[in-house]
Amino acid sequence: MADIAISARDLGKCYRVRGHAPPTLFGALTGLGRRRPADRFWALRKVSFDIPRGRTVGVIGPNGSGKSSLLGLVAGTISPTEGAVRAEGRISSLLELGAGFHPDLTGRENVYLNAAILGIAREDVRRRFDHIVEFAGLREFIDQPVKHYSSGMYVRLGFAVAVEMDPDILLVDEVLAVGDIAFQVKCLDRIRDFQRRGKTLLFVTHALQTVEEFCDEAFLVHRGALVERGRPDEVILRYLRSYMGEGGMIFTQEFGTRDVEIRGVRMLDADGRETGIFETGRPMVVEISYTARRPVRDAVFGFSIKTGNGMYVFGSNTQILGLPAARLEGDGRARLSLDPLTLMQGSFILSLAIHSSDHATQYHRREDWYPFAVRNPTGTLGLFHLNSRWEVPDV
Amino acid sequence: MKETAVIDTANPAPTETPLRVHPPARAARELLFNLVARELKARYKGSALGFLWTLLTPLFMAVIYVVFLRILAGPDVRLEEIVIGVFAWTFTVQSVQSGLTAVTGNANLVKKVRFPRALLPVAATAANLVSFLLTLVVQFVIVGLLAREGRFFSAWSLGLPALIALHTAFNLALAMLLGAANVYFRDTQHLVGVGLSAWFFLSPAMYNLTLLERWTATRPWLLQAYLANPLAPILTGYRALLLGQAFPWGWGAAVGLALPLPLLAAAGAVYRRAQRNFADYL
């Protein structure tokens, strides 16, 4: 058990929700504001898990599912209503970026104050001070009151202090999306550095790509329960399939005249098995069953793929590929093959459309409808899988 | 999991000497020191005159009171008495006001970092204590210049630290109670504002006990009841210690002087209970 960094047992957090009128001291003292029974809201309930030391876990789930409460409970800033959570070692949380910065104090004074909040010896902060300032890129501003900082500068300094405090457990709540690109890259590098040194990380994020890229394991939290935990790609796929459009990040849409309707879609792997997880360099096949309610002479089939973060990856249709417009009548089936699949590891979303060749009529379009995951067993690196071949002289 | 070699030449990894982390008690002390320093720095940094303002404001108030009281009550009103009363009253008012916002004003900190929450009202009160001790030096000078009998400094070296400690305990109790109440009850600030105005007139800050003789001469119980307000014997105590005046011993003063300690114990218990859910309400 010595290797467990964070362990939770039947963890629960209940908030009291008190209608519109907040309680008043006047009411409490005079007994005038009679106490109404407060509604209870369980932000988290019966959550149990163990996270071994050195593991990076990503927590995903729709908004309001209890992710941040979970992090707060681990960090010890909110107290559990029931159950218990234990964290072994010193925790630094990147949910506290710039927390405790006082606007009237200079950057320098705030760094020392922040370190004191984390319990670090002053002399040790002094030794690392230059490094902190260098990392934040705030050399010329460090002796200015932080109220004059831009929000980016504020966050940079906060991040620099938090990571420089060398915690055993790092909690990260959606803060990596701040700062400019250069700083984000620096942050992610620093997080990889943490992983290499065997630290434990707990992430909360909506950037599914980041979970894919950094985490050993993903937790899916929904309505206050830990619904699923496991390999990031599987959990993300489950998340995308189950909770899309429920206040989540993905806004699915469906429209069209339905003269031709997409009835069913099967995603098949190389062996013709239906799956949601594909492999880089192997084929991926999408089978579309449709029904034409009236004969259509000018149908074009199209698809597009976005990453889990919403970045447009590729789009094409039968018209672009130079195929003649399809004549459709009654039930039928279309096949789309991506062979070999050149996407790299990650979560993706497929959109499908059937429209007229003059683009005047949208028969049926399902936008951001079909999530799938890609695993890359080849060991290649980068954005895309390029079908490369070497010819090397054999001496 | 994924092996990616990142060579960050601009930011080489820091020397791998492990950071020393203080044990909880030491860390709390260090943090308290830092919070007090933050409070004081922030307070004095805003204006060019800095600390001078904490001195000048009560001093001006005292002078204004004296001028008006001399017009209203006659020429017997002594500036040094009013100065002592107003400075000590200011210590309590500032503790109440900064205690009130000690938790809510640090919402960000409370919601996101784990540390002993009791440090917040303690730091707020401690910062005010530091201010008060500094103003005390000025009070000595003023009292030294104005005191007619030349009897000041008689017994203060023994009594003053104890009285200041008691006064501080009382202020801390108020800061803790109100700091916690302000998290849960939105109207605390308004009620406290009204309460402070009433309390100001019920405490001998801008007058001394002789003013009350008109009412208390025939009703001695009224004086005792009046003195059960801890600030009454505390403010009178400062005058007694600094100016060598008589102290109105009696059950009222005894109650007033004893009250801060059980109050502090109760405030500590309330605060401990309340702090569990601070983060939920902020």
C-alpha cells in the first residue's frame, strides 16, 4: 500500500442549496427568518479509487459532473461530507494559480508569500527565485505590484511558483489553457518533466487530446459518480458516445430535408468487426445505411473528421473525388474506406452528410455525431502517419 | 507513458536539491508572519504617507472630538484622555473590520489552498496589533507632553502588556466570530456597521467615566452594567495605566475584564466548526 499516492473511500460531498434568499445574520439572531429545509445536492457520492504513485490520471466528464469537487477534496480545500480521501506527500495544485497573490504587493513579495502558503522554507525559495522569474518570463516586471500585471503574466507567475515547489502530487484544473502558446508549451514540458520524475498527477480538463497525450489512465465522472476508469482512449470514447450534447464540449447537430436519411452507421476495423477504436496504419471502414424516401438523382456523400478538441482534420466528398452523383432509391448502403488510416493516437469525431450535387439541398447531415478513437501501435511520432519507406544501402 | 525527449535549453531543470518543507507548526508560523507582513505592506503601500495615516486619522478624530466636547461639555475635556481612548477604540474597530473580511477577502486562497484557516483572523488581528503598538509610541509622547500631574508611567510597565494582551484577545475573538459569520450571512457587514456606531457611544472612547456621573451617581448598578462591556474597563484601564487615574473596580469591571477569555474560547470553537465548509459558501 506504500505505493498508493491518492486513495479515496466512499467519498461524498453534499452541498446545501438554499433557494433565492441567502440566510441572514439578522434572521438567525432574531429567529425571524424561519429555517426552511435546505435542498441537498450531492456533487459527488460513493467515489472510491486508488491512484498509484507516479501515475497520471485525467478526470473527464460533462460540466457540473463533480470533477472540480473531486480535485478540491483531494487538495483538502473542501471537506468531505462522507467518506475519506488520503493523499501521501506534498500537494501542489495548479488550481491555485495566483491564489493568494495580493494586488498591491510586487511580484517578488508575492512569490515569497505564495511559497509560505505552500510551506516552503524561505531560503530555499531565495535559491530558486531567479529560476522562477526566468520561467515566468517576468524579469523586468518582478518588482512591480501584480495589480499592473496582465492576466497572462499573473498566471505565468502562479504556474512558475507552483511547479517550482516540487510537489509529490500535482493537481491541475483546466489551467493549461491560459497563457500564450509559447508558455503553454513550456507548461506541458514541465508537466512531462514531472512525469519523468515519478510524480503523481491528477488532471481535470475538457481538452480530451491532452488527456490522451499525457495520462496513463482516465476517470469518467458523471452526476457525481465515478462512472468508469481505464485506458484514456476507451474512457474518452465512452464519454463521447454517452454524454455528447449534454452540456459537454461537443455540440452535435443534425439537419436536412430527410429525403434521404442516414439510418445507421457501422464503423468497422480491418477484420470487419464493429468497433470504436482503430489503429494507425490499418484500415477503417464506415458503412452507412440510408433510406431514400423519394428517388434522388444527384446525391453526394461527404464526411469530415475533427479531433476531440474540435480541430478540423480532413473533409471530403464524392463530388470532390470526381465520382458521379449517386442515384438513390429505397434502402441502400454506402461504404467509406480510410485505408490506411493515417491519423495518430487520439480521439476524433466523424461527421457525415448526404446532399445534392448543387449544394442547394441538404438531405441529411449529422455534424460531430460519431466519435472514435485511434491507437498508434507503430511507435511513430508526429501529427500524421505518413506512409514512408526507406531504401538504405546494405553494406 | 509516451517517451518524448524534450530538451529545454532555455530553462534547464533546477538543481535537484530537494526543497525543505517546514513541519506544520513551523509552516503555520512562517505563513502567519507572511500574512501579517502582507497585510501591513498592502496597507501602507497604497499612499505616500503610508503608516502616517494610521496615526493621523485617529489623531485628527481625537482633536475634533476634543474641540466639540469643549464646546459642549466645558473646558475640562483633556486631549490626552481622548487620544488614549480613540487610539484604543481604533484598534478594536480595525480588528472588527479586517476580521470581517479576513475570510471572504481571501476567498481565492481559502477555496484553492489548504492551510490552517484560523491564520486569517489571527493575521488580521496581529497586523492591527502591530499598528496599535506603533501608535502607542506616539501616544506616549503626546501623553508625556500633555499629562499635567507627571504621574504617567507609574505602573504601566507591569499592567500595560497584560491589558494589551487582553484587549488583543477580545479583538481576536470578535474577528473570528465576525469573519466566520460573514461567510454564511450576507448581512453581517451591515449589522456590524450599525452595531459599531452604537458601541462607540456606549464605550468611553471620546469621553471618560465622569461624564456618566449624572446618571450613575444615584444608580450605581448602572455603572456596573456599563462596565460589563469589555471595552469600558479596557479603555478606562489604558487611561488608568498611562495617566495614573483610579480604576473603577467592582463586579462590572471584573465581568468586563474577564469576558474576553471565555469569548475567545467560544469564538475559537465556533470558528473551528464553521471553517469546515468555508470553501462551499465563498
